[in-house]
Amino acid sequence: MDTFPSSTYKGFDLYPLVYRYDPPREWHERRPDRSYNASVVICREGLDPVTAVARIFKVRAEQWESLGVAKRAAIQSGRDIVDGLVEGENLIGL
């Protein structure tokens, strides 16, 4: 994870986590080039996400074909969570 947040939004630091998605498949199936899943770590602005209270949220969407698009989606998802637009996700306790 990066040392510095990728975005700061309304008093929270957002750290996107992007990782390669490798779906289970049979040996004879075609393999997609690459696809990625994403999550976002949210903590209070200025605090270290490793030592401070931080929460990880999985981005609720399909996989992305580009690392940059997945990273932008994670940041946008973090902003939506901070704004309370994602049902079932909240920042209580942060």
C-alpha cells in the first residue's frame, strides 16, 4: 500500500487497493488478458492507515481491464461511502 493517500475527501484519506483477478476456469477456456478487482482503505485524514483505525471496503462492481480505471473506481467508491451513498456501508467508529 502507498505511504501517501491517493485522495483526501471530507476529512478522510482514501487508499485504493487494486489486485489482479484470476477467475477459476477449465483448462480449455480462453484466458482474458488481465482484469482487476479493487478495494479502498479509508481512515481519518493525516493518520497512518496501518497503525490508526482504518476500514477496508470492497468495491462493489465488476472487474476492470485497466489498472488505472480500477484505481479511479476505488477512489470514487471511497467518496461514495464517505457521502453515505453506498447502502450497508458506513464509517461509524472511524
